[in-house]
Amino acid sequence: MDILERIRGGGDKPAAMETPRRPESWVEISESVSRLCSFDAGGGGAVSVKLIQDDRMAHDKLVDSFLNKFFPSGYPYSVNEGYLTYTKFRALQHFSSAMLHVLSTQSLLFAAGLRPTPAQATAVSWILKDGMQHAGKLICSGMGARMDSEPKSWRIFADVLYDFGTALDFISPLCPQLFLEVAGLGNFAKGMAVVAARATRLPIYSSFAKEGNLSDLFAKGEAISTLFNVMGIGAGIGLSSTVCSTTQGKLIIGPLLSAVHIWGVVQEMRATPINTLNPQRTAMVVADFIKSGKVSSPAELRYREDLLFPNRLIVEAGSVKVGQPLRRVLSPRRVEELRSIFPNEKFLLTQKSDKAYMVLEQSATGEDALRGWLVAAFASEMERSGAGPRDTVLNDAYQKMESVFPVFVSEVKSRGWYTGQFLDGNHSRIVYAKSE
């Protein structure tokens, strides 16, 4: 009751009992599926969902069930471009790899003097791999930094190593007197392949994560791998019982399966849009900017990466060779000269013949590498036009870099590149000693 009612003598009246509000409900419609959703009456905030109508055909229900089990939630909007292509070739790669595994293991048993049934073909692998395979793992584990820099190239190399080990298994029946040596070398190669494949898995999955869903991506990717491995094992057992029951049959089918396997992983890696900066991708970004004034995104750059020879130099980006030991490329006097040309920078850059050598400080990031690469590209362009002495050219190129860099790096970030790190593998970096 308001104050005016009290003054007029209305007095207080008992408040009417308010009826409790009914739980709010709504209908969610997704394509041909309608669901009734409502908050529970208890007020706990829980939501109950009831299927009202589902007009999907049986085929569509099956497809949706498959997507829910083997693709991240929210697909395709929760992943970056290229994920479907990557997944298709990953499935092909695991299917062919599993078939090769069954046939190679059967070959090892033949070489050992056994004549196993197809179902026995997996037993010996647990014995052979525990020796030389572990040695291969230990050796390959020291190359982790290089795998961070070039995960796609190392992933391809891993599968080539695996197929090399498989090929040794295939030929082992032809030289039974060298069974342990051939089988041991094959498993040594497979051990290195296992480490390289596992170490590169996380950066590859990370390149597709779009909504903080890395764990979901990883889980669904492993589900697809498991499914097609099982299918490949089944197909391999079928082959080992028929056309590949002899060594000659394996020597015919094996190379074909290996070719499919390698082709699948190459296509898989080409579809992967990795957004971290390494020497090759940095040079390509700078070269595109120099030629067109535009910055390519990771998705636009992925099919142009050289996965077999990632260390090739790009002329348009200044032919920069990064990470050489300082003592090999610069004299102490030259170091002081360059530090005066590039004050407060975390890189040193010098030109020799047709190459530019860049040395980074230990704390240098992707932005520092981009700054150095731009200087090298501008300096190379000026030298080709006969702009003057090299130190003058470097100084002019540095000034030009300073003028364009704010716009350039802003565009680099907006296109999806991560500039907080520069991944140059195990290349040399420097730390200046503090003068006392």
C-alpha cells in the first residue's frame, strides 16, 4: 500500500499470496529436430530437455551420431579451415599403416622360421620393439626443438621412417640368417618414427583449435585414428590370408600401400594451417608483403609451404639464413658496428654475397624476427637497384622498416599469426654478457 492510502485511512491490508511462477520453458529447433527445454521447478538452475519431434531420416541420424563421436562439438564452426581435409587423409593414413603393420609382422614370423596364421601376426611385435625400438626413441627425443619449428615436415619424415622399417620387415624372409639385424634395424626406425609422430601431434591439433577446444579435438582425432587402425588391421588380416600370404605378394602390395600411406600424410599436413612463426613461414609472410603489400593468413600459406626442403632461402624475403653461430658469421668489430646500426634490437643482420645472416638474442620473439626479416628484404631490394655501400643500405633499410612495421605487425596479428614466439629449432642464439 502506498503513502497516500495510509493518509486517507486505508490502513494496512494483508498482502495477497503470490502464486509461484511456473518454470519457464522454450522450444529449441535445430534443422528437423525440436526439443522442449525448461528450468526445473526446484529453482536449482538445471534444465530438462525433452525430444518433441525428430523428422530426420535414418541416414541423417546415423551421420549426426558419427559426427558427435568423431568430430569436435560445434563442428564445423569450432575448428579452423582445413580440418575435414586433414581428417580424411589422417583416416587413410592410419588405415594403410595398420595394414602394413599386419603384413610386416607376418613377414618377421616367416623370417624366424614360423608359419603363423594371420591372427598370430601381432604377437612377435611386442618382443621385437622393446629393444631396438626404445633405442630409436631415445635418439629421436633429442630433436624436439626442431619438431616444434617444423612439425609438418617431421610428421612426414616419421611416416617415411615407419615405412622404411616396414620395408625391412618385408624383406626379412629373404635373408633369414640376418633376421635379428634386419628386424632390429627396422624397429629402430619405427622407434624414431613413433617419437616424431607423437611429438608433432600437439602443434598440429593446436592449429585447428578455434574455441579453446583442444582436448575435444585431440579426443576426437584419436577416436578416428583408432577406428581406422582397427579397420586397417582387419583388411590387413584379409590380405595376409590371400594375395599377401607369400613374400612375393607382400613385395607387390607393400609398396602400393606405402605410397598411399605417404601420400595421405603429405595431403594431411598440407591441409594443416599452423600459425606459429618459423624461418620458412616468416620469410613467406615478409615476401608476400614486399611483393603485394598484403599479409597472407596461415590458411592461405599452408599449401605453399615446402614440406620436403623447409630450409630453402626465399630471395624476395632477403635470402635470410637464421641461427648461425655468431663467431662464424661476424667478427667482434663487425658486431659493434651492427649494434650501432640496429640500436635496442634483438637481432644482428649482415650481408655476405647473396645471403643475409641473422643472429637472434635468446629472448627474441616472432616480432623481433619479423623486424630483422623486413630489414633484410628491404636491403636486398635496395642492393639490386644499386643504392650504395652495404652499411648505408642496411641503415636505410632499417629506417624504412621502422616506418612500416607498426602497420605490418598489426596486419600480421589480425591475419591470425602468433608473434609471441619464434621457433627456429636448435639454432644458435646469443646473450650479451653484462659488463661489470
